[in-house]
Amino acid sequence: MPMLSHSPLGALRAAVRMPRSFRGSPRARERSRMSESRHRAPARLWAVGLLSLVLLGCASAPSPQAVSSPDAVLAPFAEAERDLRAQVGGRLYRLDAEASQLRIHVFRAGRAAALGHNHVLSAPQLRGLLWWPLNEQALPQPRGGSEARFELQLRLDELLLDPPELRAALGPGWASVLSPEAVAATRRNMLGEQGLQAERFPELRIQGLSLIGEPPKLIGRWRLSLHGVTRTVEVPLHVDLSADQVRVTGAWVLRQSDFGLQPFSVAGGLLAVQDELLVEFDLRGR
């Protein structure tokens, strides 16, 4: 087996094998054994080290995952709603799901990306609240963002994938027509055990920490909970606020790997999706 010594296991076997017996006088054999022993001792030490490395390399290391701290776990939306309703000195706006939009754009990747498709998901059943402090005239305080609080919830298992009217409005990158069977298969991949695992982690939750700036230009600092992991993110916002209604628009980049998710791929990455998802929203409340 001449090629074996070039592999780690082959070198290991060559280093630790016992010397062959050979002809000669007893004294000659003794001198040869002593010389061979002196030369093989460093090799055996090297072999032991190599064996340790081989065994460590064969052990399956756990894949790195971001883990949220216990105090970052978000309260259920119903509990957060009760807390906001109990707030005094401000106005509570409730999100109008029918008038609001949230879309998630998924981009194709891989060496054969041209054979794949970009995708768009929409959330039809958003739930959201914004509490904003009022001044003495019962109007929203222009500089009240630091005291404002907001909550948002959507269920992943309610997401709609690739509605034809949305794909048509997005231009050439979404121009391909997908069959109902292809859409259903893609949705299973995205939400199933190899994707978002929506059965185990059915919600995406946002809890507002603060709003920096003054309307209409604000920076939203919030906790985002997805797939059992909570991250703090900052998102630029455009906020139109009046005594009886509010509109919040913006977008942010959501990296799947930040939440312990492995972007979908097949054939060793030949076809895949990008780690980065683009989330756009236009939220309206009264």
C-alpha cells in the first residue's frame, strides 16, 4: 500500500508498526533493535499527537448558534397589550392589519442562481400597538419618542408566499411564473424543519425599546425575537403621527444566521438563498 503513508492514518500506521524480524546474529539483532527504538521514539510521540488530532477532527462539533439571555425573552403579545393599555398620559394606536403591509424578500444565490427564483412573502395578519405620550393639548408630543413603546407580532405559518400580483409588481427579478406546486414546495422548505421551523417557533415578535429623533424621521431601537433567539436591532423609520392616526414605514436587513438559521441550499450550494433577507413595512394604526 504505497499511498497509505501519505494520509494521516497511513503515517500513523507506519509510525507505530512493530519492526520486522530479520536474519543475523543475536548481537546484531539486539544492536538493530536498540537503534530502531531510538529512532522510533520521536515518531511514536508524533503518532500519539496525530492520533489525538484525528480523533478530535472526527468528533462532530456543535454548530454555533446565537443564544438569547433569559431576561431578553419577550413577553406574550397579550401580556404586552395589557401593559400598554394600562399606561396613562398617552395615546394607544392599534395597527390596522387590512391597511398595513409587511413583506419579506428572499434572494436567490449559488453557482446556478440563474436557475432559481427570488421570492416575496407577505404577512396578512399583523398585530401591533404604539403608545405615544400626549402634551397638555392632548396632542402627540413631538419629542416623545424616547418614552414611546410599541409591539408587533406576526405568525410565520400565516405568511403568504409569492402572490402573483406582488411578483408582477417587483420587476424582472421576479418575472418568472411559478406553478402552484412549486410555490407549495418552496413554502414547505422555507417554513419546515430545514428552514424557519415554524411549527416549533411560530411567531416573529418585536418589542420596542425606544425611538430616537423626532417625527417624521426616527430610529427605532427594538428587540426582535425569531426562532427562539432575541436580538437588538436599530431601524430607520419614517413616522407620520397625528391625534387620531399613525403611519410607520421603513425597512431592514434580517440575517438568518444571526438567529441560528442556516440559509436553504441544495447540491452543495449549487442552488441556495442569500443569508440576508429584506423586510419592508408600511404600518398604519388608529
